[in-house]
Amino acid sequence: MLRIGMLTSGGDCQALNAAMRGVVKGLFSERDDVEIYGFQEGYKGLIYSNFKMLTSRDFSGILTVGGTILGTSRQPFKLMRVPDENGLDKVEAMKHTYHKLNLNCLVVLGGNGTHKTANMLREEGLNVITLPKTIDNDLWGTDMTFGFQSAVDIATDTIDRIHTTATSHSRVFIVEVMGHKVGWVTLHAGIAGGADIILLPEIPYDINTIVKAIERRKKAGKLFTIIAVAEGAISKSDAKLSKKELKEKQAKKNYPSVAYELAEKIQKKSNQEVRITVPGHTQRGGSPCPYDRVLATRLGAAAANLILQEKYGYMVAIKNGEITKVPLKEVAGKLKFVDPKSDIIREARMTGISFGNE
């Protein structure tokens, strides 16, 4: 009997169900003696032994369904070694659940924090296989994560729709896109949506440079400007602060987010009307786009193949269009940032896009 545990952890995104479906279909294509234990609400289900037995039928018809049939939750890695309110050792509890169910492997779908915990469980002796899930596309070791392209499509559609009202009213529109630490979604959606200014966490901005870019457009007869800004975008002055100093400064701010701070400063310096659009969690919701359905299915099937071969301790990934595997110990704790000197940034600048820094 092949006993497989499965969980989805961290923020939800499109194609989680498609990826799990790929794993299960891949396993049942080779073996009939498979038991699937679905842990509910991510690592919380593994900690508190909250699971349900699933069959291949449970994974039928979910290819196009967003979210996750198992539910998810955020369990910060830094708190995993901290006992819960009842003194429970979370790591030992997860190991106990794994061994109690006599699992052959634990399949984990998640992002950066999720992979840190998955690698810790590998170090504790559990057989683990992971799949790269996050709209941020910031997992090291893979060219693409599932959920990213769907989020880009939604953010792009938002920018597309803003174009009509921005041109009608000759306004500056700020579209705030998800991405606290990295700017992949903002970069791709900004280019695809024809944004005039793109602000990323990796490229600290100068408010005067932004205003100059707006003024240049006005002089050229272009009376509107669209700014795509990542929620983690930061000014050059703030980027020079220590983490502690930055945290203290942000605690004193009265702005709901970076878009509102930018809007106030731009309006004061340019005397131009500014409006804000925040698509927020819509970027993580809805049905996965075709690209993500294909990618998630391929990654799921590859994960099943590793399980059937008893090759554990890997994240399945895609590199140069080919599905491969990367050791978990190499993935955990590493983020894939946008390189300010990369070709895509250089090419975007060549089309006239400003990144607010020069």
C-alpha cells in the first residue's frame, strides 16, 4: 500500500487543485493501491491530525477550480519550533501524525515559508516532495511557479480597464499590485498592460523622478499616466534605513498602503488629479488560466513520478521549459528577486517605461 499525505499551505492561488489532481492521477496511472490523506488547513492539519481520506474521485472535475479543496492557512516558519498555547511541540506533532498514518511521503504545495518548513521536516527524517506554488513567482530554483500567470492576467486586465477611464479624465492612475518582497507580477502586468511607470521593491524610487516622468508625458501631449506599483515598493530614502528604523517609520504612517502615500505626494508636486485602484485578492482568485493548468498538471505528474521512484527531498520545478527536480535544501530560505540589471528591465526602459529611479 502506498500512503500519501497532501497539504496546501500559505496563501491560496489558482491551480492548487490542478496540481494536486496531477499528483493523484499520476499515482493512480501506475498503481491501484494508493491511499490519499488530505490534511486540512495546511500544516495546521498535520500538527493537529486533522485530515480526511480521499479517493481519485475527489480529484475529478477540479482542474478549472480555483482555491484549494483542502483549505490552507499561514503557519510562520519562525514559530514552528515555538510550542502552541497548550505547550504542544508542533514539529514533534507533525512527525507523530506522519508516522501514525504510516505515510510513505508527504506532498506539500506552497511558497517560500512553506518550503522552509518542508525542508525542516525533511531534515527530521520525513519523506517530502514539494510543488512550487505562489503568485509572486519568487521561489528559487524554478523559472515559474503556478499561480503567477493567472495573477498577471488579472492584474493586466485591471490595468487595461484603467486605460479607458484614465484617458477620458486625463488623470494619473495608480494600480497597486500584489508583491511585498518581489515585483515579478507588477513587472509583467505593467509591461503587458502598457503602464508608463512601474515601481518594484527591487528598484527603490525617487518621488521627484516619478513626477518628472509624469510632466514629460504632459509636455508630449499625453494627459494621463498609469503607474503600476508593487505593494512592497520602497523609496530611495527608506531603502537606506535599517529594518528596525523602517519598521518604526512605517508604524507612524497613516497611509493604508504605498499607493495612497504615492498619490498624496504626486498630487502635491504635480497638481494633477490622482486615483487609486487596488485589485487585491482578486489576483489570487478565480479559475486558473490555461498556462497554469498545464504547468500545474505537469508538475503534479512529475511529483508522482518521483514518489513512484522513491526519490524524496525534492521540489519539482520547471527550467528552460523542461520539468526537473531541485533538492529542497537548496530551495529553502532563498528568494528569486527581479534583477534591476536584467534584460527585461533594460528592454522595458527602451520602450519608455520609467522605474522611478533615473
